[in-house]
Amino acid sequence: MTSRGPTVSATEFARLSGVDRERLRTWERRHGFPSPVRAGKGSRRYAIADLGAVVAVRRNVESGMPVAEAVAAAHRDGEVLAAPGGETLVALAEAAPAPALILTGPRPVRVAYLNVAARGVAGAPAPGTELGEDIAPSGLAEAFTAARPRRAERPGWSGAPAVPVLLVPLPAAPGGPAAVAGDDGAPRGEREARDALERLERGHHATVAASDRRAHLLETCSLVADRLRRLSGVEALVASTELLVRRLDALDSALAPYMAGQLVLGRSTRGMLGPEMVTVAAHPELGRAITEGEVGWLGAQAAAALGAPDGVDVLVAPVISAGEPLAILVLLFEAQFELEEDLCRALAIVSAALGFALHQEQLLDAAGARRAPAN
């Protein structure tokens, strides 16, 4: 607390205002705003009363106004206001409709103050009362050293049900650290209904997101099929891998045909892979991927064998047709992620379509070779 009201650390003020600490320091040096406070040689702290002005300046600067004009406008428009006096703050706490207590601690924990709403609760402890574990909020000891407010629960007074509280750490007072506890004030049934509604909303959002991802993957499969239907040969395969890079947010992709125990990797879509000739027997991971037919991530050694750059991860999907391994589809990503069932299923569908196209090309080549006149 200062004469201008409560203060917070520079890190917390930056988080609340959306202005990073370095920019706050720059504004302070060049424009004398905002004006931090220090306790002796301690770190900077900023008054909550300046928060509205700093946000106003930030918004004006983001809209193109010079910083000096934005600071002047904040002062001119009355954004920088003197903090209310201590008596006003006490009156505000007294008049607050929710019960609030100021507790000192962490050992022992005592009640320093209760507002009117708290004093009106049956069984409320009197100022000066030492709180035992039977009536103290859960996690109270940690709240005294916490950087920000945290939710907890306190046992009910006089045998009442437990009540959720918000524990807010306050700047150290002369008597030691202090934390304020404010009751939620909502009846238990209402709180349970609210929590249930929040869970339902989270579940709904997760379901919608999963449905959107599924629809996106199904559309990707449809687009690959369309390209394989309209195009032929190498052109169809290249168009399909280019499409996968865009639709899956991949870094690169390539199709490596499997012939005589080797993967023949040509130039990839974005040029990050190939050309490479990889002996599958030398890399058990690649062998398992081809024989087991499962989508999966490669380890660093197998990824390097395919020519993948350092720092990227390689996902492979075997391309199999009529039980015969024909190729592997190689996809590069910035980092590994959990392989959801829908993605694996979509890649299996795409690989099957690519396998059908490769098999068709092999049959056409064989037919052409038989029709060709002998030399």
C-alpha cells in the first residue's frame, strides 16, 4: 500500500496492462509515465490506480498516436486520477456485500479485520482470533507467498457447509505478510449447478472442435481423391502431396516408393527432403512401419536417414495396396503432437488412395512393356 493505494509488481502490472516491462521502463525514462514506487532498494512496483491510464495510452499508441501525445491525452482526459484515501477504501470494504477478511500470517494465522458482511455471518471469528485448521481456508499458508489470487475453500462456521473463497495476497504490512479472503457468497446448490454448466460448456466446445477437425480431415481425403481422379501419373502424386502440406499445416511432404528393399525418395514438395536411397533393413523403424502398416513418428536416426533437417519431426504413413507395400508417405512437422484417431484414419484413407494410384501406374507400365515391340 502507498498513499495512492495498492501496488503490484512490474511483472503483474505488465500482465494486467498488456505493456511489457521494457516498454514501461522506456515510457518512464522518456515521458515520466507511469511512475513506479520502490521500498528502499527493492524492485519497482506500480500503483493499480495507474492501470487505466496505461491501458488508455497503450490503445492510443496501437492506433497510431505518438507516445507523448497519448500520455498527454490520458492526463487531459482525466485517466490519471488520485487514488482514494484510506478512509474511502475502508468504507468501500465495509460496504462490500460479500464477506471479506484480512488475515495475517502465515504462522500463526490471525484475523486482522472483518467487514460488515463477514461480521454478520453466524460463527464468524472476531478480530485477533487465531485460526486453526478447523476453520482456516485450505492452502492458506501458500497464499501468503503466492504471486496472484487463488481459489480455495474454508470450512463453514458454526457447522455450516464449506464455502469457496478467493485468497488475495496483499503487500506486507508492518506486522508481517497479510492475505485477504473473500467468500464466494453463492449457495452450494448454485455453485454446483454453475460448475456443472461450465463442464458442459467445456465439453461442448471440445466436441465442436473435434467435429470441425474431423470435417477438415474428411474434406482433405475428398480433395486428394479428386486430384487422383482428374490427374494421372507423377502429376497426380505431386498434387496430392502438395495438398497435404497445406491442409495439415506440415512443413514438407514426399512420397518414397519402396522397391527391392529400398525407399527411393525424390525431391519433396518444399525441397526439405531428398533425394535419398534408404535401405529399409538398416532402419528397423522404417521396416516396422512398412510391414505393420501403421501411421507413426520416426525416431531421430530414421528421420536423419530420410534426410530430414535437425529440429523437425517426421511422420510416416505406409502406402499398401493389395497387401503389397508400395511406398511410404513422409510428412515433416515442427514438433510431434498426439496422433488422434481421426488423423490416423484420414492418413490411412489417403495412403490407400495413393497406393491404388501407384498400383494402377505399375499395371499400366507393365501393359505398355508387353505391347512394346521387341528390339
